[in-house]
Amino acid sequence: MIKGTVTVALFALLSGFMPGAALAHSHLKMSVPAAGAKVAAGPTEIRLQFNEVVEPQFSKVTVESKGKPVTSAPAASNPGDKTTLIVKFAQPLQAGSYKVNWQAVSADTHKVKGSFTFPVTPCSTQNNSRR
């Protein structure tokens, strides 16, 4: 009984010295396009940057428009920055509203998820010159 009590007390004491490690989870720092940003030209990729390294083989990013999935390559790490996931599209996204759903697993195996939207609204140019 005393051995169990000592073990619990020792664990509680040691975990008090590492609160950051016990509570740390990855979170989305930024995205390109940014959440809610109006995009004039249809992007050919989406980048999600997290505050720590994420594991692309256990992470997932889907994009949808009008409730239907948009075809994309699986999420991959940025070779120069393992905190960034990149999703590439075969064609630039057309005008419309898009929802990005993401689920990321960090190197410490914590899973986080979220979503955001952004519209693609191409600028129209008018030619007012006369010939």
C-alpha cells in the first residue's frame, strides 16, 4: 500500500515539472488561403501550417464545394518544413465557396481537427477603351 502511494506521489510531483509537455497539442497557425479570405485567382494548392511537426500519413485534408468533394492529391508535408501540409489540385479552383476540413496528427500522436471556409471570387475587368 505504501509503495503504491509513493509511486502516485512521485508521478504527481514529476508531472508538475512538465506541464507544457503534458498539455501541448498541435494547432493550426495559419493557412493559405487564409480562413475567410476572398481569393481572386483560383488556388492550385492549400497550405496548412501548424505549430509543430505533423505526420502526413496520419493526417487528412478534404476540400468541398456545395457539399461535394473537390478532387485533390493527398496531403503531403512540405519538404522544407514538416509543420506544413500541402494539398494540391489538378486544376485551379473555380469561382465559388470552399470548405476545408482538416485532421492532423502531431509527432506526439495527438489528433486535432478543424475546418474553415474561403470564397474564390475572380475580379472582373472591364475594357472601357474605344477603337
